[in-house]
Amino acid sequence: MKKIAFALLLAGQLLLADSQNVRVVNGASFMQASSLTPGSIISILAVTSPGLTNSTAVASDFSNPPHTLGGVTVTAGTTTLPLFFVSAVQINTRLDPAIPAGPVTLTIQSPTGTFTKNLVLSKYSPPGVFSLFGSGTRDGAIQNAVTYHIGPYTTTTNGQPTYLSIYTSGLDLTAQPAVTIGGVSVPIQFYGAAPCCPALQQINVQLTPDLAGAGRVEVAVTANGMTSNITEVVILPNPGQGPFPPSGENQARYREISSVAWIPNTGLALVTDENDDVVRLVDIKSRKVVRTITLPEGSQPVSVAASGVAVVAERMRGKIAIIDLLAYSVIAEVAVGGAPVSVALAGNLAVVVNQDSDTSSVSAVDLTTHGVKNVGIARGARGIAVDSGANRAYVTNEDAGTISVIDLTHFTATPATISLPLHARPASIQLALPAGPLVVTEPSSGQILLVPTGGGAPIVAQANPDGKGPSDVAIVGNTLYFGNQAGGSLTVIEPISNIGSHTPPTITSVPIDLGVRSFAMDTQDKLLLTVCQGSGKLAFIDLNTSQVIDWVDAVRGELEAVAKNDHSDRLTAANSPKLINFSPTAGHGNSTISLSITGTNLTGATDLAFVSPATVFPHAPWEDGEYGQGANDPNFQISNVQVNAAGTQLTAAVTVGAGVKSNSRYILRVGTPNGDTGITQTNFNVFQVN
């Protein structure tokens, strides 16, 4: 528990442009708010030169941090603040809870100068929820309160209800907060100072049975009517549910489908698997997976779009993968921004939403040249809808509670941002053609918003009859479809034009399966393709009747009789790289060799590594590598990597450092945009140091 708490106090180093030389944000969420709560952990961020200080220092005792660290002191009014971390770009400290509400001046004195910032303190400020990646987005820094396990979770632990510990900063403790997970209000068991560290606040909540199998869902904390930043957890099916044999409580799965795209004018669809790091090709007519396309391990593909090519958002790599839909292989990886979470296609552009960093960004990638243009938007970006006719994109800024409008012709954010109701947390977005409105989901509140594109107040409506949070949204004519992850159902609302009117629309709830998460429209077969993350199925919904007519087991590889809870389908994928042999197979320390590797699918290889077998260990399903990550030995220096046009021959210069011990063995691993050759020891991948 202390380990994660200390990591939170050091949370990420992020920058955002500002008219002043420093910015001050909640140290958990990095949200820009009009006020901060007394007692909050805050991050002071440098915006312009000079840096906040000229060195980096970390407090040696987080339970009793110093008031001067690395020559830096910070005061709020006349109160000197404790310091956890200082660097040129960021200082982490805590506002003394005794400082009264109201205006206060923050003063930073350091070897590089004196910096000031005027703040307003108020208990009516959004609380911040810590994330695992120190950005305030993606997976929350949330633990099983009994086992201290960090996700994913089942709704029971040791046969009893599962309790989660959520770590926050800036939570007003004078009144009980509210927490929703997947739009479901969960019982609060405890809230207050974290037992390990008074600077942190902790909320313990109970997972309710109706969350079983919901999949990756949003967590929101609300206090005094103010809603936190949005983080995520994964809620697994109960043992015995889902696509695999019973695997016990809180056991992560190696395969978790997350998104779907129809390939236009075909009978094919693509389904991404965020834990297996693959894309599966589904034949809609035969109702089965017919091909597995591997991506680099650790990609976490969470979104896919398809037209002449397919584009996959690789959230953990900060890249998109571009897939040739004739060869069914990755032809390029393109770096975009931190944590790409959504992608849409607009002609020859892939428009990518990057969620991480203190400001989020949108990238436009030319699918021919692979050139990238970026534009910054408000933080916590999430969903995207493209209006091809107007050459415009709309992007939801979940934490900022706004919608950015991107001019795709000149690729700039328009001067006006679409405002939403106070404390809105918008997620998925679609445009009702031909003239709007924008239809936006709010998973944390269970609401939908109908937002006029030309201005005017949004219409707010309840999305699902059972009150749970909506996931994805699809629009067909005058009919809306919303997924309900926690309820495992589909909500159908028609007509759109009656929402908010005196004549309410017809609302129908259609049972589907566990974890309804992502939609794609097959206009050729008049089907709504629906990812059910909890069950691992792709549902086929008839658009005429709004009923499920069939299923595909979307976690089962094309060569498997039954779905397997492992990564074995990666090994048989046609596009995955294979190592056949290499020469020389041995070398000496403190020498340089010319290495020649023969294999298949080596095109685009840039990652060549020598892995010590001693570092290969059993691992969690979401981690890199079939049998564990393994550590690349830094004593091997690689240069001049070249691959022939056929992708069958790789050459490189390898310098074996003097620090490599004699009589040691290493596994040679080649990484490509189509995955890597693995770290399972074979007769064909062992290099001997004599």
C-alpha cells in the first residue's frame, strides 16, 4: 500500500501552455479548475524558461516531507508548504489544510528565481483521482482493499464482496462523496485520510453484483456537486462466466476484446483485443474469426477504423498501426501522442485522439506519406466524430467537460469550443446526419446530451431505462442505440427528434450480453456489430428489429476449436515475425560482430535485443511477452539495422560489451510493427557469449 502511495506523490511530469510562467493543478487529476481544495496535493508546472529549479530532488520520508528540498521553498501566503518532489519542470507539494478558503498567493523560491501564482482555495473544487500512469487518465490507481491487488477485479474476493480503495487528492471530507463505476452508484464503506499517508485521501467502495463482466468502465468521484477526473477499472465476469473455463476471482484474462470496425463494402469486420495485442478479422457471413493480425506486444489496441486500410490506436505505445487490408499485415507504425484512445478516418487522413498529457491533442496522419500534424485541445480527450461533408471533427474533452471542433482542412482548433452543462464528463460522440445534433454519452452520470452544432443549449436526457451509464453510441436515421456495459444491454431510442419534447420517444431495452462496449455499423447487411467485452462475443443486431440474430466468439483464433486463455494465437498468426536462424551464434565480450538473421515478416524491424533467460518470468496477461517481459541487456549495443525488401533477411552491427560474462546465453529477439519473435528459448534463437 505504501509503495503505490509514494508513487502517487511523485505522479507524472506534464506541461501545458499558459500565459504565465507557472501553472498550478490538482496533483492527482492535473485538471485546471477555478479553485483548489485546502489540503490538496498540487503540482506546480513550469511553462516558460527558466525552469523552476536547476536540479531534481525527492523527499526521503513522504510521511514527514521537508519544507526545503533541493534549495526550493514554496509558501502559500505566510504558510511554508511540505515538498515531495522538485525538478526544473514540476514541483509536488501539499496545500496546508489549515489555510482558510479564499484568495492566496503561492510563492516559489529556488536557485533559478522567484515565481508567484495567485490561487483561490475552496472546498467546492473538483476532487482528483490518481491514475497509475501519473496523468490523471486511463487506469486508476485503485487497489483491492483486501488483497492490495491492482486490477482487474471480480465483484467477489474470497467469496465476499470486493472492496476497492480509490486514492484521491482535494476531496472535501466534511460530507460523504459519491462514486459511480460504469454509471452504477456503488456503496461507500470508508472515506478519509489514507492510513499510510495523511496527504492522500482514500475512498473504499463495494463492487455491486450488477457490475460483473462490465469490462473496462469509468470511475467518477463526486463531492459537493463537483465531479473528478475520469479514470478506469476493468470488471471481470464472475468465475464460470465469460468465454473461458472458471479461472478464479480477480484473475486477469489474456484476451479482452475492446472495439470493432466494419470494412466498408465487404462482409468483414475487425475486432481489437487489448490484452492479446491482436486484431481479429471476422467473416460476417460465416460468423467466425478467419484471421489473426498481430501487433507489437504491449500495444493495448483500444480503437480501430477501416476504409482502404485499417488504423488501430495503440494506447500503450503512443502510436497508430496502419494495416494493409489485402495482405492483413501492419505496413507502418506512426507515433502520434500520449495514449491514443480513439481514431476516425476522413478521406486520406487518420484523425487520432490522444488522451494523455496535461493538454490532450489530436493528430492528423496522412495515410500515404505518414506525415503527422498535431493540435492541442483541452485535457482528458476521449471520443471523436467526423463530419466529412464539412471536413470537421468533433472531439469530447472528458475532464474539461467541453467539445473541441477541429478544422480538418487547415487542421486547427476553431476559436470556439462547444460548452456543455456544468461538470459534464462527455465520452463517446456521434453526429446525427445530415444536420446534427451531436449525440454525446456521459457514462459517469448515465445521461446523454444532444448538442446543436450551430450553438444553443444542449438537451439532457437519461440514456438507459435502468439508469446505468451508456458506453458507445450509434445512430441510424432517426434511431439512437446506446450500449450499457454494466447492464449488458442495448437501449434503443426513437425518434431522436422527440427527445426533450412534449411527446417523449419510445425507449426499449434489449438484453445482449456482458459488457456491451463498442459498435460498428454494417450498412451492407443492415447490422449493428456489438462488442461484448465481458463475454468475449461479437453480437449481430438486426437494424430492422433491434434484436440479436447471431454471435461470434471473438476471442477464439481461426485455428482454435475453443477459445484459449493465453497468447498462443499470436504464434500462429500469418503476419507475425519468425526467426529461422542467425549467424554468428556466438561471440566474445568486448567485441563487435556483423549479425545476419534469416526469418519471415521482418519488415520494419528496428528493435533488436539480447534477453537474459534469467529475466524471463511468469507475468500478468496485460504485460509484454508470452512468458514474461524479460530484460534487454544494455551491454549489447545495436546499430545499422537493415532489412531486405522481402523481409526475410536482417543485418546489424552488434557490439558485445566488456561487462557481458563469459559462458552466458541470451535469447535473440527481433521486434517489428507486426510483433516480435518472442522470448521463449528455442534451438534457433540462443546466442552464446564465450
